[in-house]
Amino acid sequence: MSQSISRRAFLKLGAYSTIGLAFNRMGLNPSVLRPGHTYPWLGRTAISLRYYDKPSIDSTELGYYVTDTVIQILDTSLGDPLPVHNPLWHRTEQGWIHSSFVQPVKDELQEPVWDIPAGGFLVEVSVPFSQSWRQETNRLKRAYKFYYASTHWVTAVSKDDYGTVWYRILNDLKGGYYYAPAEHFRRITEEELSPISPQVEDKKIIIDLAKQKMSAFENGRVVMSARISTGTFEGDTPLGEFRVERKTPSRHMALTESRGNGFDLPGVPWCCFISWTGVALHGTYWHNDYGQPRSHGCINLSPEASKWVYRWTLPHAPASKDYVESNQGTKVIVI
């Protein structure tokens, strides 16, 4: 399916793209890495971060990176013993930064997909971030940045007079659409979301709030565990026995305010809801500080871990579905 917005709007949008739409490309093709793998790799600063001459906040401060700086990570090392849950620091060309708000990212351009099925298809951001736009009458306004590993639903594709291809992306919170460069998004295939261990009937997940840990069990045996971040305040993440009752591969989550702070997060990936109140296991792109409470009640996982959970739990959700539900989903116990 191909659909155009106004010629005047696309001319303006194409000009923005020509001068550099989102960030300076670095010419690298790294893997998303953890300590012990090949360097350099890329990281995105999710907030403004200070960097130091040593992996310690007690060392000399050398400067700071502003939010959304894309940096090369040259090394990773244990630094200050505090915080205990995350003592990892990254070395950059300018100095050492703590890992808590550095998102591992890739910078991989994609071939646009022109054959849009009825209902659209699911994509994942494959670059550090992509600037989106929304149309108001005959003009375009900047909208959200879509961050690496976030997921979105594409409903149409268009090409402007500058040759740039744009995806029309559904705004699943307020209705309407956004426009973003198609080359920044990778299509999710059915194979990627194929069920994990579909033959196993005895599955359950245990969320340990004290340890900030998720463990997945098959027939009483742990088959996967991951560090998590749950509700910041007592009671935010409810205790008890639940089931995965709803799944959506992408959700715009927002809250105007909560105890003085709100959030507005488009494209939250791999959401497995366990409560009618909206508590879910899902991927996270706005921090990298698992092991301590950081959420408003949901169970934050890395994008990789949340995708595994999405595939492993019932009900099964194929890539062609933007929503599934069941009263026989996988059991989730929060202790």
C-alpha cells in the first residue's frame, strides 16, 4: 500500500532529510555488545552524562555528553563498587562514563519495503534514533524521536521529490500517523517471532522484586533468567499470581504525571500484560540500569530479553498480529 501526504509537506520534509535528519552517521557497523566482545561498538546516551578520567565519580570530571549523543565505546570495565547492582563503566574517546544510561545501539540502514500488506506490518528501529514528523494541514511538525530497538506499526509508504522513502507509522495512543525515513526501520519477520519451546506445557515466570530478577521455568527447571527493573515505589508492581493475558509487540505508553513525574514513550517493544491495570513485562530503551527499581510498576527488561519472553510465553503472537489475548496465558508469579 502506498499513500502520499501533500507535495508541499514532502518537499519540506525532504529538505530536512538532505541536510541531516537525525544524527551524523559514523560509518560503522558494530554489533550490540557486552563486555568481553569486540570493540568498538556504539552507545546512545539516554540522558546527559558526565565523563571522567577514570571509571569513578571520585575521579576528575572531564565534561559531559548531552542526551542522544552517539558515541563509540572502546572498552568496558568494573569501576566504583557503588552502585553494587551495576558497577560497569564504558571508556570513550573523551573519558569514562557509567553504563546505567548508555543504550547499546547499532547503525544499520535498511532497504524500504514497498509491498505493505492490509493492516500494515511491524518494524524495529535499526539506527540509534530516527526523527519522526506529523502533518498539520499543509505543514509538518517535529514529533517523537523513535529510538533503537523500539517497535512500530507501518501502514503505508511514500517517496518524496528528493528520493527519500517515508513510512507512515500508526500513532496507537492518540490516533493519526507519524512519518519517518523508511531506511531507519527493519521489518520483523514471522521467523523472528516463532514460538520458543511450544511443546512444553509446564511454563512459569517468577519475578523476584528483592533480587530484581526474572526467571523462566520449564518443568521446574530454569531455562532463562535476566535482571529487571520493577516499580520504584512499594506496591507499584503488585505481588501475587498472574497470567500473560494480553500481548502487543508495540505500545505507546504515557502517563501525564505520577508522584510528580510522568513519561511518554512511543514504541515500547514486546509487551506482555499480566494485569488489567496495565502492568506488563516489556523491553526498555530509555535506560540500561537493570538490577534496581526504575519503573512505574511494569517489569523492565532489555529489548533482547523481552523479545525472548514475548516468544516463549503464551498466547503466541505472530508478527502479523498487533494484539492477542487469552485467559490461558503463561503463569507469572511476583514475589
